[in-house]
Amino acid sequence: MSVNEMEESAVLDIPDISILEHTTAKDLVQEFQSTWGVVPRAVALPIVCPAGVPFDNDLIPPKGIRYGRPATETFLGEIVYEFASKGLDIFLTLTPTHLPFVRSELLHVIDISGDSSARICLGKSSTRRLLRRLMNDALERARKACLAAKEKKPTSGELVGVTLDLCDVFPLGANKERIELTCFCQECRDQLAKLSGRGRDLIRCFERFPNPWNLLLHDSGTGVTPIDDVDWDTDPRRIVELSHLKGFDEVLVKQGEDIVEQADVLHDYMVARHKQIVGAIQDLFDAKMLSQFRPQAHPLRRAIMVEGSPYDWTSGLFFGKLDDSSICEEIWTDPSASALMTRNVDLRSYMWRKCRYFIIEFFEFVASCQSEEKRTVTTLSKYSDEEIRALLERRRRDVMSASLRTKLDLFLLPELASDRARGRIGFVGAGFSENISRRVVESVRPVRAAGVSEEGDPR
């Protein structure tokens, strides 16, 4: 079946607003059409970026970009107006745990051993209150910008939805087979205890080595290798079989553990974590808040972005259980998950491996290279400017290697759901090309670490 723009409901995603310092809305739309043979119907714009919040608010100093007018900064509302006036509907996207500019340790994730890192915990009530506030402010600015565009040009686009990027909620770590998952702050512990029949004993099962995670997660030396082919109703004995097939169970067998019981505990944890994150999603998609921005007859579409494994360790979610209209109206997911079709909500294929995971990590690194604090207190302090630039280029190549940007990639997706029985309504293409990625890297000016002179010597 040929690609037909009347059939594909396509979304142009701008993962980081700084991309628009190196191109224009017009050029991105033209490039999208040239790449896919389809004109995008909507654009997705970020509510927050690693470098900051791109609109005026009462909590965090705004961070604009230089778009079209080098002498002044441009903010989210003006960018929404630019795209809406070109006839594109507007989605706003939120990556809820990648907020490096939020320095409060009260919001940071904590791993099972008690160590914290500068990633925001979605389980905390304070985190969700902050995110709802930012989401509300961004939606209001987008709504006003769309109305202004509509008054000037009736064919302008409208604000149609909001998307939560959940591809990297929980960082995974390991050290000599000791699996170090997050988050286990007190609020997460309390929530998981309430959602499990084991209560607080559930967490205690993981506060030792080896523990049930060792059945499905393995320290590869450079990261954590997961087994993710586990569903909501997978039997513990099947988990044991999968673990034995990969050889992951050896560390538990050596300790003489009852691995079927360990598998049962593990599955209980996975179910409890899923319930916790679904609760957080529903909390962020507050019906009363969202109803302010669209008529009741045409409410904002709630979308979530996940990698699409049967069980996604970095989001804590079972894909099959997300096919639920009480959670969302749309799922944006990696094309490799297309076999996991939906029946109750719409599905869009995100044309990048692991969705936006690599892209967001890349822009976080770009922001860190230009932050005096990060150059001073992180491992970046060990590198010279030349080494930083080499790392940037290497990461740029890594992220671009994960892109899916050909008409063949689009053609090979499952056919669209004409009867809505399977759910796929279209796709999402990232506005991040080889040329743009090169311009981003070339524009980076690494800052010096605090206390280091221009020549690189300590002051």
C-alpha cells in the first residue's frame, strides 16, 4: 500500500526547542514532507527542555531561543503562533523526569541502596504539583497563541493535545551484578507498599543481594541488559524459564534461592510499579485542568510516549495495560512495538529507535556542556574543551544512528486501522536531521569550570 497523506495522521515532533535556533518552522515542514511524502497535520512542542523552561512563569527563570530575530529571545507562545499560522495543530510534550535545572534534592530519585541522583522522581507529590503548574501555564500560552493565529487566519491550527514522554522515568544501574534501580524514596516506598499485597515486605525483598531483579536484569559491564518479554499475567514459572534461557538466574541459583518464589515477588513488584506510574499519569492528566483548554465536545487528547516493550523497565509500565481510555487517547511508540496493537486507544509509530530516549539524552549533554555547574561538579570537569567537542560529535553520531528517516521505514509499518480495530492512526517524525544535529554541535561553546582560567589553569 502506498503512503497516502490523506490516511496517515502525521505529527512533526520538535524534541528540544533549541532546534529552532538552527532552522525555521517552514523549513521543518518542507523537510518533513520531503522525507516522508506526507504533510504533517500537527506539531509537538516541548513544555520544558534540559536548558530550561521556554516561557514566562512564576517559578523558574524562562529560557528562550534566538529564532528569526537574533537580537531578541523567542518563547513558546510565539513559536506556537508560528506553527499554528501555518495550519498545524499543536501538541505540547512533557518529559517529566528530565529537569536538570531543578536542583532540589527533595525531588531527586533514590536507588535501592539509598544513593540519589539528579533525576526527578515522578512518584513524589511535589514533582507532580510542579509539573501540573508548568503544564497549565504552557497550555494557557499555547491556547492564546492559537486563538491569536485563528483571528488573523481562520485556517490556523488549534491546540489539540498534550503528550507525556515516559521513555526514561527510572534510570537503571548495576555494579558487579548488584542491580541499582530507582526510585525508592519514602513516597515511592509508601506507594508501592499500598499497591502490593506484600505491603512493606515487598521492598525488603530487594534490599539484599542477590534479589529478584537478578532474574530479569543483568549487569553487562556497560549497562543493564533486561528481559522485557513479560506481561501482566505472566506466570512466575515462565519468568524462571526466561531467566534460565539467558543465564541470568545463575547468581540466585548459587545462593540456593527458591527462584519461583523470587519470580513471584518480582512480578508483584512490576505490577505495583505499573499501578504507581498509571496513577501518576492520571494525576498529571487532571481532567479539571485540561478541560479549560478545549471545548467539552472536543477535549484535549491525552497521549503517552513509551518504548513499547511488553514490560518497559525504564517507564515501569506494561504496554498491554496502557490500552485503556481511562489513561490516554493515544500511545506514541517505537515502530518495533507495532505488533503490540491497541484496540481501545489510538497508536502512532514514533520514527526513532527507543522513541526520544537518545535524543533527550543528547540535548541534556549539550546543556551540561554549556553549564558552569555541570562542568565543575560532574565528570565533565575531567575533560578539555577539545575532548568535550569530540564527545559531542560521538554522541551526535550515536543518536542519529537510531533515526528512522526513509519512506521505506514508513511503508513497512502495519497498515492503518481503517476500522479502528487495531488502533494505528499515523506516525510521529522527529524534526532532527543530520544537518540540524551538526549545526547543534557546531554551536556549542563549552563553558569553563568554576575556578579555571581561560588558559585552563586553576585561578
